[in-house]
Amino acid sequence: MKTSHQIRSEFIEFFKKQSHTPVRSAPLVIQDDPTLLFTNAGMNQFKPVFLGKTEPASRRAVNSQRCMRVSGKHNDLEEVGFSPHHHTLFEMLGNWSFGDYYKKEAIEWAWTLLTEVWGLPKDKLWVTVFKDEKSEIPDDTEAYDFWKKCTDVDPDQIRYFGRKDNFWEMGETGPCGPCTEIHMDRGIDFCDKQNVAGHVCRVNGDCRRIVELWNLVFIQYNRTGLSTLNDLPTQHVDTGMGLERITAVLQNAPSNYDTDLFIPIMNTVQDLSGQSDTDRAENSVSYRVIADHIRAASFLLSDGIMPSNEWRGYVLRRIIRRAVRFGTKIGFQKPFLHDTADTFIRIMSPSYPELTDNSAHITGMIKSEEHRFFKTLEQGLPLVNDLIQTTLSKGLKMVSGDAVFKLYDTWGFPPDITREIAAESGLEFDESEYKTAMETQKMRARKAWKSAETQEDNTIWTELQKQLGTVKFCGYDTTSDSGKVMAIVANETIIDAVSTDRRDVFFVINPTPFYAESGGQIGDTGYIETPEAKAKIMDTREMAEGLTVLKGYVIEGVIRCGDMVIASVDQSLRNATARNHTGTHLLHNALRMILGDHVKQSGSLVTPQRLRFDFTHFANISRQDIIDIEKKVNEAILNDIAVQTQQMSLDDALDRGITALFGEKYGDSVRVVSVPGVSSELCGGTHVSRTGEIGLLKILSESGISAGVRRIEAVTGFESLQKCNQWVATLQTVSSTLKSPQDSIVEKIHKMQKQIRELSREIEHIKTIQSKNEIDSKLGSPLILNGIKTIIYSASGLQINQLRDLADQIKHRLKSGIALLASVTDDRVYLIAAVTRDLTDKVHAGKIVKAVAPLVGGNGGGRPDMAQAGGDQPEKLNDAMNEAPDIIASIINGG
């Protein structure tokens, strides 16, 4: 029996023999396509080629592409596990022709691979080709003829189908074309509709007997309107075959989950749970959910996605949480999912070695999320179950959306999990009511959320890029060079010349020494000059691929399109930026050395003034670790190591284990920045020549910014010197003020803190005694309100617990009566109302504080015999206490 690894390898090797270039699987997030949630097809990374925006690196390509689908028809996340063939993550085997071979070769090779290499029975294979039911698009008789002439498929097993099944389109407009599909009849035993009256097994039917194996798309048209198709100047082939399905077929497995892609994971789940084979069979849904979701979560984490409450990060968090909840259904009460990740990594690492490289990060991040969610489940599941039982007991079919929102808002219990649990009891949940509650809460909090980022229309830059091509960057070798003004843009309009009357002008200079913002490093600043004119450059960015644009304004004369200029980068700022950028590389290495290989860059900012580095880590970092990290970085600086740069192919760099950063776009040729013996990363930024030029790296702060992500801010060079001088000056001032040697300051401060605590206790004791004495005098002649003895007293500097003690003493001494006490401490008002038990049926202490507290800008409440409140307007306390007798009298009278 062929393994999935063999099937994947044989597919790629077959097409390599047909002169196809193997292409690495793109990450699950394609940065160039912000409209795409995840890579969901093998063609995604080639979309710019099909759209005519870029030229392909090779005219023939082959790969196995990891893909994610979590929404849309037949791909809802809630279906995964309940259906034996739905997945979140899957692999798509594909081969492509970009203006090279076409239908004949694609059909011949597909048939050869399936029948001769893999030995599938020809009499069980069916083929479909395109025939337009509207008679508007030409039928694909060409493909039909090639199937009949170039293969030995049974002609009776070639079928025509319409647009729904056999015509592919990228969108409402753009490249499109007919497709031909290969299906396999797996036999009557695979039909899941045998007991359905009138059911007939057929190609493109609704049972699992005849399944699609391979889709060959022939991209030959460009749709410009609803009914307008034009022939493309070049024709392309885009094929896709799901690895999971072809593996199930070749392994004769009942479903995808019964293949070697999933069984080892489910075996691990069974071993961890201690369940029997019978238990496993009875809980097959839970096993399928866990096996599917750990595959998706592992790849998402490896590709740099972090769990969060927004967009892609939320999908990852939702997948992990759903797997955990189904784990609880088979007995797991503590984190387990991260152990299944080890099994998945072992299965897939021969084809995806990056999983092994990132294994510590993957398992650590999943374990961290599990810990958090198990706590949420512990608090929330009983409440969800109560809600469902209450709904059922009332005979309702829909769970209250308000109640679901309260579970989320108060306990952090995810609504999608509540929805699934409710569905298991045959209940729906009121989505509309939930959304209304969410919107109301947002309005109360005055928060505005954006579901997606918007980008400025860059049509003008795309057009300029087509006209001008790539701007050559010469800034690695020099910070000043002559170049030609290729274009000037102001107010989104291309202009011929610009003078001092405009701000925010954009210049395209070729070549340019100005570095465009990328990889966390901000763009260069400086000047461009002619003999008669000068412009100040405030920023540099890449506005379209390869199009470096300088933003600034003219400060003297007129600059014209076509002028030759001297472009000069601000040398001091460039040097400072280079120190921080190389320092960032050294810091990244030190973090991995001290904290572990799970550390991955999650974001960075490199400016002339400082560096900021975000990275994955699951715990607080100790002060000693910070010291060790700093020491490791500065050892490399003091060793004054020569920094090396080298161009190499991306494949070579990745094969050597050189660090590639998530979110960065890399071409076929990449630049590697190395500090020999310390660090080696793919990087297009500017760096120092030797590490000694950095001077000193000093960490200013370390903090957590989200679950599993921490941030370090640091300075280098003159900024670190300035910061150290500030600290020394502060230390000297403190030493002088405390009249203590610098090496004894900490001891002196501890002594002073102890003295302050002791004095504070004495002051509190004195204030309490003073208050008791004052209250003693009031107890001798209490205020009588409607026949009830009442004490109203205001103090200063008493804490709420001291007021509470005084109130208890007053109640004890009054035997029967009311007390309202107040104190101002640290600009905040504290109120206590106390009522003896014999009067609580007449007077409620909570009503007293609820009436008085608003007068001092606060609110409160409590029991009938004791209630408290706070306020933030101490200047109004005297007026409030003056009004208190009338307020209490009104409450006694039933007001």
C-alpha cells in the first residue's frame, strides 16, 4: 500500500520528468492578497501570473499546496467531524502550464499517472467535459476529442456537464475557462444513499460512490462582463487533485480519515485518553475533529498566525478551542492537544521540514491556548448547560441571544461553542438578538471596530510600475548617488514639474540609494538636489512591486521630470537605523539561545531612535533572563564580527535552515545577512559592516502584548549612551537627595519604606481614636429623625474598612438606630450606611447610599443592614452630608 508521502512524492516526480519545476508550497497566508483569508487553492500563489501582472519563474510548475477552507458551501467549520470527508486543512496536488503546453498534454499526463503509475482501473474512471447549457460559450469539443483520441478511456464514460460543474472562473471578471474532471466509481459499497428511495448513483451525484479525483482547468478566456468573453493572448493550465482523497482511493480507505494522514493522530488521541476501540468508534466525531483541527492549527502556527480575537487569529483560536471541547467529550480534563501535534509533525515533516523547525513554537502555543480555554470551559460549561436546560424546559426551540452574549461578555465563553452545544440538543440560537446585544455593548463602550483594513487606491502606482519597471536600489553600497527623476506625483496626478508651492510630493528616482520601508525598517530620509533646486525627503516606500517612491517637498527652486539629481540619504540616521537593525538580528538569536527554539519573530520596528521586537513566548521573562539576553547580544557586539551578505536562491537558503520571517515576501533570489557563528536571516534591510559599530544594546522594557506574544524595546549606539547617562544622572540625584552612597540606595529606600508603613499605621490608629472620640460625643446627643436615633459623621483619611468597623461599633452602642459615615481618602469619597436589625423592615441601608452617593459623583448598594458606596467628587461631600438628614427622613417615611 502506498503511503501518503509516496503519493505526494510520485506526483511531483512524475511531472518533474515532464520538465516541470517543483515549487514550494506557499504559506497559508499570502501577503499580496489581503482579500483572501487563507490560501484555499493551489493557484493562489500564481494569481498574479494569470492576471498578467508578473512573469512566471518557469513555464511549467508542480507542487503540493497546503490549503485552508473554513467557510462557504460544504466547508463550514461546524461540519468538520460530523462529515467523514470535510476538512479545514487539505493539500492540493497541482501542475501548471503558463502559456506552454495545453489540453492534449494535460489530459495525456493525467491519464498516464492515474492508470499506469498508480494503476487505477480504467473501467472505473469517468470523465466530464464542458458543454454550455445556455449555448453562449463554445462547448469544449477539443478536450472531448483529446480524451477519445489520446487515451483509452471508455467513450461511453465521457460525459458533458454545464457551467456549474465544468467551467472555472476566478471572479465576476478576469481569467476563466472550461475544465475537465476525472471521477472514479468506488463501487456500490461506498454509496451512502442506498436506502433512499429512487436514488441513482451518478457522476456529479449526491452520494459518495463516484468521487471527483482531479480537475484540469483550461484558462483560455478573459471575462470582461456578464456575457463578454475574450480569448486570452496566452492559454494556461491549472490542475488540482486533493491529496487526502486520492490517498483514500489508493489505500482503499472508506474515508479520508481512514488513511495514514489521520489514523496516527487518532491513535495518539486514543492512547492519551485511554479509551477502548469500542469507545473510539462510538466517539468517532470527536476523534475526527481533533485529528483535522490539529493539522490546521499546526500549519497556521508554523506559518506565523497567532491566536487572537481578530480575523485569521480568531479562526486559529476557534479551531483550537473546538478541538479542546470535543476532547472534553471523550474525557480530557487537562491540556492534551499539544501532544497530538507531535504526531502530526512527525507524519508531515518529511514533506514540510519547517514543521520540525517550528515544533517547539507550535506545541507551546497550543498548550498555552489549551490552558486558557480549559479555565473558560470550567467556568462556562455549567452555565451553558443551565441555559440549554432552561430553554428546553420552557419548550422553546431557540436559545436567547441576550443570554449567549452575557456568557461571552461576562465569562468569555465563545458564542460559536455555545451554538454547537445548543445544536447538539436540537436548539438554534438567536443570532439577531446576539448581534443586537453586541452592538449595544459596543455603543455603550464607544468603541468602533473595523472588520477589515482598507487601502488607498494604488492604481496610479501600478500603472507607473508598468511604465517604468523596477527602480534599482544602490543603497547597500552608497548613501549618495546620481539618479534620474522618472516621475513626479502630487494629489494622485502625474505632473511634469514641482516647486515650493506644494507639499506631499512623490518622486520616483532611478537609481536610488533611499531604502523603502520594509521588514520593519522605516524608510530613509534625506535630500535630492539639482544645481538649481533642492527637495527634502521625509519618507520612502514601495508603492507597487519594485517601485520605490520618495515622499517630500521642494524647499528651493523647481524640480522637473527628467532632471538628473543627487540623491543623498541622511547618513547619521541611516547609520543609527543600521545599528538597530543588526542589533535586532543579534537580539533574535539571543532570545532563542536563552529562552528556547520556540521563539519566533512576530513583528518588529527598526528606527534610528530605537528597535522594537515582538516574539512568541509563553511565560513572563525573569530579570535574570533579561540580563543573560543582553549579555549574549553584547558579547557578539564586543567581538566585532564582520557582517556578511550573500545572494542565493530561496530554496538554497531554506534548505540551509536560514531564518525566514513570516509576513515577508521573498523572490526566487534572496539576500542573506549573516553574523558568522551567531545569526543568519533572510533580510533586505541595511546593516552595519561589523557588530562593533553597534556600540551597546540596552533593553529598555519587556512586556506581554497578547497571548503568547511578548515585546522587547531596546536602544543602541548613541541612544544607549544617552539612556545610560540619564539613568546615572537620576541615580546621582536620588543618592544626593537621600544622602546615601549609590551602592546603598536600595537598602536606604527599603528602610524608608518600612518607616513609612509604620508611621502610616500609627496615623491610622490616631485617626481611628480621634473618630471614635468624635462619635462618642455624637452618641451623647444623636440626631432624631422620625423617632429614630441617627448618627451622620464625616472624617478624613479613613479607609473603607475603618469606616465599616466604626459603623459596627455605632450599631452596637445605639442598640437601635441609623448611621451614615463618610471619609475622603486620596481624592475619593467613601460612604457607609448602617441600620440596626430591628429597623431594617423600615429602612434599607442600600437605599440610603444609593440616594447619597450620586451627590458625590458615585453609586453603590448593599444589604439592608450595611451598604457602601464610593464617589469621585470629594468637593461636594459637605453639601451631601448636609442633605443627608432630609434624605434619610424621606426613606424612613417610605420615600
